[in-house]
Amino acid sequence: MKNVTSSEIIICGHTYDEYIEMIKAFHGHVAPGMVIGGFMVDLAYHNLPQGEFFDAICETRACLPDAIQLLTPCTVGNGWLRIIDLGRFALSLYEKYTGDGVRVYVDSRKLDNWPEIKTFLFKLKPKKEQDSEALITEMNLACTSILGVQKVTINLNAIKSSRRDTFSVCPSCGEGYPKNDGETCLGCQGEAPYLHSEIPGLQED
Ligand SMILES: [Zn+2]
């Protein structure tokens, strides 16, 4: 076990305690996935290849995207963070023009000494039966020791989306939509999640 106290841990220029406060403010509560995510982003930054402009890929929707958005300039909204939901707790930062980058993942072979982290990541117990205090303590002690780092090159063509290049007005709902989606928008093709929606302009009695 490493002899590092939390006051010595720096996560992307923030002390550990500062980062915990940032998580609370951004995410609403101290999500364990964001704690481990902070170590992952910091480790990725320390292993970046040469380059100036870095984009991010996150391989899960759970918690990790928020750590990336909190600690890097990359957000889903500005398009510099893309979520490719492979269900793996991993992220990559890569140079946006060359695709050269670094991938950080949780190394499942290194989890045997960290039962709470293993239980959390593999959902071995229902959340309410997990000991969240012990889990955060383990994450603090484990730091980056449970993580792996790989050099990667991103297939930039594969992740480029040209879907939103041209827009039309949907003849069914009257809203703008990417023309490539078809004669009507995906919502009107049955992919909208609403069981009920008002027809605009009509008052319900
Ligand atoms: Zn429509």
C-alpha cells in the first residue's frame, strides 16, 4: 500500500479535497466513479503524446464523462468529448488531428487487494449494501495503482459524424432534423421516448 496521504494527491492541479468539493458541486454527491475518474484523467494527462489539441473518448456513460467534463476542456456539448458506450470504465485523450493518444482503464487484475472497489465496479452487491465510505477510502489509497495505460491511435474517420451536416423541416412534427435520417425525423419514425406529448398550439381542457 502506498504511503500517500490525501493532502499530497494532486488531481489535474487540484488537491484531493478540492476535487471532492468540485465533484459535490458538479455532480450533486461524491460519486465513487468520479473519484476514480479523477485519477484516470490525471494519469491520462501525465501520459499524453505530443500535441496541442486533445479530444476525449469515454467508453461508459456512468460517472466517468462527468470527471472528464470537470477536469478537461472537453464536454459533450462542445463536441470534444464523445461517449462511445462500450460499457468499459475507460477513457482516451487523443490529439484531434493525428488521433495519437492515451487510453486509461481499470486493470481488473489489480483489484484483488481492493474488495470495495471490485464490488463497486463489478456490481457484486446492490448499491445500498455497499460501504461507500470504505469504497472512497480504498480509492484514495489505491490512487492510480489499479489503472492501466495504453498508447492508442484513434480511427478518426470512424468517429467522425457527418449526420448533422444538412437539416430539413420534418413534415410530420415541423421541427428541424438531420436530413440523412429519412423522410421524417427519428422522433416521428417512432424513436421518441414519449408515451404522450401535447400537440403544439392546442390548449388542453
Ligand atoms: Zn418529426
